[in-house]
Amino acid sequence: MANAPGTRDSADARHRRDAHPATDHPRPATAGAPTVLAGARVVLPTGTVEDGRVVVDGTRIAAAAPEHARVVDVTGHWLVPGFVDLHNHGGGGASFTSGTVEEVLRGIRTHRLHGTTTLVASTVTGDMDFLAHRAGLLSELAEQGDIAGIHFEGPFISPCRKGAHAEDLLRDPDPAEVRKLLDAARGQARMVTLATELPGGVDSVRLLAEHGVIAAVGHTDATYEQTAEAIDAGATVATHLFNAMPALGHRAPGPIAALLEDERVTVELINDGTHLHPAALQLAFRHAGADRVAFITDAMDAAGFGDGRYMLGPLEVEVADGVARLVEGGSIAGSTLTLDRAFKRAVTVDGLPVEQAVAALSATPARLLGLADRIGSLEPGKDADLVLLDEAFDVKGVMRRGAWVVDPRPA
């Protein structure tokens, strides 16, 4: 959604700041010819290969290159799979909850600039009829392949842990109303965040599991025992673990302990330096492991756009120094994170091995979405979705399905 009056930077100025000539007209790697990206440190599922190579043929990664393939020297760089974001509300000044189709596409394009080649569009709490209508619009974009599906965050969440959601629009997770959103999404719903301790919560988890939709525990005031019951019923994700839920206690361990200890659960983490202390991130990795951690952005409109005033659903947000907070009450209101920044922070500040960061940004969320046969790793037969990073872990190239979004080659 376009920013509200009072934004500090003009939309035109911020659009220019993030613009890249390759984003308007992505072009094939070599006008359709097979391409070998050679010389980089290539991160594969089996580990990092020094002086490696990746062959791109059309939209896919190939096992071998024909003699006429063009070689692009990317020595001195890292080559990693395209990033996969499970939880993203917008960017580039656009809201996935309320923006037009053109605005939503601009938000998607903004995140692609930063390496996110697969994205699930998240909504925020709203009136049920509005959310159902919104699901129809987003499902069309999913059917076209622009997004990987829809995540409904709210309205089935706890007023005690509502965060940046409008309290007057919250409701208990009645399975009939959950089903209404699934029907409106026409098979494109991928995840629903629930406070599973609320009336109807566990039954709604079972409904989602039966329909192949991820039930995520989040914005919850559940006890340890209630969370364990939800996991047994089919919940498999922790929505931004640690945030919008009771803190870990030695007598009342709450949902955090239950979510971390159960091997059936993948935990989302917002690694922006605001939502989590580094020790909390390390705790999650030690107990869950990289194969059960998914880095997300939880981004709102300001991601890749700048400070100022925005609307998050019906609530006004002030973004200052890159941190989004509600104007009324001061609660953190999503993030301005992009996944390339989450990656860089993970390896340069948190000290994670590159391979673990890659798993949390690509392989783990791809597997959770049921897309591991197509994306999430650099293997023959998969989509040619990849990110080229320099020694400082800054993005220098992004390819999606064999076409450069950010082209590292000379024009």
C-alpha cells in the first residue's frame, strides 16, 4: 500500500534508490544459450565447492554444459540458491494486504532485487469478507507463478499477543471461518497462523492439516501443554519464534520450549537485529538445527523503500531508522528486512557457517512448502534460481528461472 501523507522521502526518490536496470526487463542468461557460471564458491547440499561451476540451460540447472555454452567468470564470489521467504507482508512501498495488483508486483520485484526468488504473500488481520476478497486477488498471482501462495496471519490470534494487529477484528479460530479463507484462496493457501489455545484452535489445526495447509502457532498465549496438543494435532510451524508469545520460563516453559524441542516443527526467525538477540538465535539453532530453522522477513511496505509513515492493515506505522512500530502503542510492526540482509547478518554477526545460513534461507523453507523438488538447492533439474554474493556477502547477481533479475555482467 502506498505510504500515508507525511512520509519523509518521496516515492519517486525511493524508487530510484532501489532501482536496478535489470529489474524492468530481466533477460535470459545468454539470450537462451546455455551458460556456465564458473569459479565461485558454490554452496551445495553436500557442502561448499571451491572454484565450482553451475550450468544453466533455459530455466533449469543442468548436469553438464554443451560445447557451445558461454562461460561467465564469477571468481571471488559465493553462489547460493535463491532465497525462499515464507512470511512477507510487502515491500517497495506496497502492501500485500491492501495494494493493487501493480503494487503487489512492485513489492515482489523489490524482494527479488535482494535475492528472494520465491515468496509467500502474507496478509494481516482484517474483516473476514475483506480477507476472502484479498485471497482471490493473491490467488491469481499465485496461479501465474508470481508468488508461491498465501499466508493468513490473523485474524485467529490472541488479543493478549496481538502485536500489530487490530484487536477489534480478532476472532476465535472457528473451523468454518478458516475453511472460508481456504475456499477463497482456491488452493493457493499455504499457511495460516493461529493462537491454537483459543476455542476452535485445535480443530482448525486438524482442518488445515487435512487440506495440506501449514498450521502455524503464533501470536499465542498458549501454555507448553496446549502447544504440544496443537503439534500433535498437526501444527508444524512456529510463526516468528520468540516474538508475540510468552517468554521461556523455568516453571512455565510456554510455547517456545514445546516448539523448539519437537522435531516436527520448523521455527521462523526474523534476523534483523531488532526482533531477536543473537543469543536467542543461537539457542534456536542449537536446539532445532539448520534443517528446522527458516529465516523470514515479516517485511512490511517499507522494506527496500525507506523511513516514514505507512499503513499496516487499518493501523498506522512509523518507520524510523529502519524499525517499524505502531504509532499508537509502539509495538513492533513487522520489519523492513530483506533476506540478503538476514543472510549477511547470520554469517558476519551471528557467526553461522554459510552452509547453515543457506539451509535456513533456501532448503528448509522450500521443503516446508513442498517445493524441494524444484527450488531450494543448486542441483541439476531444479529451477535456475540463484544468488551471487561478493566476499562481503552483498548481492551482485540474482537469477530467477534462468533470467537475470540483477545482472552481474557488463551491459
